[in-house]
Amino acid sequence: MAEIAQAAPPSLSGRTLITGIFGDPVEHSLSPAMHNAAYAALGVDRVYAPFHVRPEQLASAVRAIPALGIVGVNVTVPHKERVARLIPRLSAEARLLGAVNCIVNRPSGLYGDNTDARGLEIALRELNVALGTGGKRDVIIIGAGGGAAAAILASKR
């Protein structure tokens, strides 16, 4: 696997916006390095932090997002399905899949979304893979859980 160049640690201030990822485990995630490098390259005063959130702490961690002024978090294993039950306002994809991979802290409250199917669909279309229900197409999806459900949804668009 290619290494992601580590950007210099961001300079934090009282104006720095916080984003992050909730997971268990989360130490292996490349998301902080990718997001912080992007923020630095764009000159955005944000920091992306990994939050090791155990299942028994998930509800408290989600409730803390507005209180701490966190702009939003990505959600990874094993929390995607449970977060969908904790947040009342969900996108159509999150509702359909029963899983959330992004929590956005909006003035009107927390909003849960699932971008897995959209991301896969974009990647497949960039590879010129024909998608949709027009005509018969054989699709093999190996796996289970939220990722497989998102792959099924992407293949039907």
C-alpha cells in the first residue's frame, strides 16, 4: 500500500474547525493524513482527528458533536448501523441502507448521510463500467454488511 505523505502538524487556534472519524479500531485509518494534507494544501483552518469510540461510548460521542462544535465526522466500523438509529434526520441513502458514514453538524441538528454507494458509482463510471437496470448485467458482490449493500445500490443506478 502506498504511503501517504504526512503533512506538518496543523497550527491550531480558537478558530480552527474540527472534523474527524469515529471508529473502533481507528488507529489504522489513513483518513486523518489524507484530510489534514488536503486542508493544508487548500489553506483551510481545519483539523481532522481520529476518535477511538468504543460501542458503549457511541451515543455519548454522537451527542458531544454539537457541544464540542465539531463540524462533522466520518463513521466507520463497527458504528455505521447503530449511528443510523441514533440520528433522526437521515439522507435517503442512509435510510435505505440503514447505515451512516458521515455525520454533519448543521444548525438545525445532526444529519446522517451515507456516501458509500455514490462514491462507488462515481468510481465505476470513471472506469466505464455500465450501471443501471437497463438491460441485463451480471454483478458479483463479494462480502456482506454495509459495504455490500452500498455496492448493490450503486450497481442498480
